[in-house]
Amino acid sequence: MNAENQNEKVKAKPEVLPEPTYWPFFLAMGIAFLGWGLLTTWLISLAGFIVLVISLIGWINILRHE
């Protein structure tokens, strides 16, 4: 009887996935510009930092409302 219970297969329930968004792409782009700016000029670093902060706020805002 115990062996029969162990052999029963249980169907997995589908997980609820978040909606697709572009925020991770912009976050990665901001990090890349930040690193590139460290090698070249502070203006590119500043632009990368601004893109990073805006994309992080946007992504967190979407995740909070799901």
C-alpha cells in the first residue's frame, strides 16, 4: 500500500511568470555604459548611471505591482 502511494505521479502546477519587459536590457546597458565610462570619460559614466537608476526603478515598480 505504501509502495503504491509512492508510485503515483503528481502533475506539476504551472508557475505564474511575470510579463516580459525591456527593463533588464536597459539595466544591462546602463551597467555597460557605466563601465565604459570608467575607461573613457565621466560623461558616459553619468549617462550609464542615469540609465541604470531609471531602469532599476522601472523594473522594481513593475515587479511590485504584479
